[in-house]
Amino acid sequence: MPHKQSAVNKDMTVLDVVSRYRETEAVFHAYDARAGECICCRALFDRLEDVSARYNLDIDEFLNDLESAIIRHADDKTSLKELL
């Protein structure tokens, strides 16, 4: 079975992710409470792996949450096109 390519990976920066997938902003904001500060404000140029290490976040959960937001957004766009 072929492995599905992920939209995000641990080597991308916060800026890479947010600029490509605006819908992920909500995920970063949800993680702000765990981090104790605004991730987009303080770690915009940091790799996701470094962000997760700095704020003691589970990297797999973090990446899955970002990926889920992207998939939900794509599904919403598909549903909207079907309605039109």
C-alpha cells in the first residue's frame, strides 16, 4: 500500500505552514495555552520539531492536528463546490 504524503512535516517552519494553509492558524492558537505564549508570535521562523521540543508538545499529535485542519478545510471546500 503506498504511503500518503503529508501536507506538513516536522522540518517546516510555523510560517511555512500558516502561509500555505491559513486554516492551521486555529490549531496554533489552540496550542498557545499549552505553550504559555503565542506560538505564531514567538516561533514563526522555527521548525515544527523545534517548536514541539521548546514547548514540550507531542510532535506526532501536533502534526496530526495540523494535518486534520488541512483535511477538514479541503473537505469543506469540496462540499461547498458540490452545493453550487
